[in-house]
Amino acid sequence: MKKYLFFLPVMLLGSLSMYGQNTKFSDLVYFTSLNNRAVYDNLTQGNAFRQDYTMDVNGQEIEYFKNIGPKANTEKIVVGNYTKLYNGTVLRTVNYTSTDAQNIINMIGQAKRYGLELKFRGADDSNNIYLYDNNFYHVSIYLRRDQTSGLVEIKQKEYLGLE
């Protein structure tokens, strides 16, 4: 009985310092189909992110979000980059960066479970590089070799399926 009384406070103290990732890979993929306003609404309604700033780059309104909470400013999401095709279709890009390497490692696992095919795994002087692909998305994941940060970039692709 005494050991249970000891472990209960230890477990409670340990759970107070636990930290969870604020966004999932599937959320980032979902954001590629949304305009900036809809992404803003999704990110801010959960009280996990706030808009940091907005910038106009070559006519595209780029919005920057960062997380709030116990480990503030460890996760950032950038939306608003897009390519407009000749037929008017907009292909969006979402960038996610984190200064917590575990978040990027989690994203790698989630990309595999999402059903994306690993097309390339390699490294350069500063990053471990993972390139995933399917008919709809091209995903680039860069994890710093010193495990200090990483980047996930999700780009929509033009789907050339049969109709």
C-alpha cells in the first residue's frame, strides 16, 4: 500500500510536465485543401495556435502561426503559398516546423501510416531527408542531424486521373 501512495504523486508530477504535439500529419494534409481563412479558423479554435503575422509575397498572402501553451513557439505552421494552374485550380503548400525533434519523428511515422510511399531517404550535411509521395501530395521531411529541429512541407499535386 505504501508503494502505491508513493507512486501516485510521482505519476501526477510526471504527467504535469508531459507535452503533446499540437497538430497531426492528417491535419496538415487537410489544410492543403483550405483557404487561409479556413485554416485560421481551424488553428485558432483549438486554442493551440495563434496567428503570428501575415506577409504579402508576390501577391500571395502568407500567414504564419505558432503554438501557444506549455512549450510555446516550438511548432510553427505557414500557409498561403500556392501555384495556380492554367485551368484555375489552386495547388496549396503547407509548411510545418518544430524545434522539438520528436514532433518531426512523429510526423514521419504518421506519413507512413497515412499511406504515402517513401520515395527517397537520405542525408546531406545538416539534414536527414525523407521524401514521400502519392497521387495527390508530395511530402518533404527534413530532420536536423543534430536533432534540434525539423521541417515538413506538404505540396498538393495535380491529379491526372481518368474521368
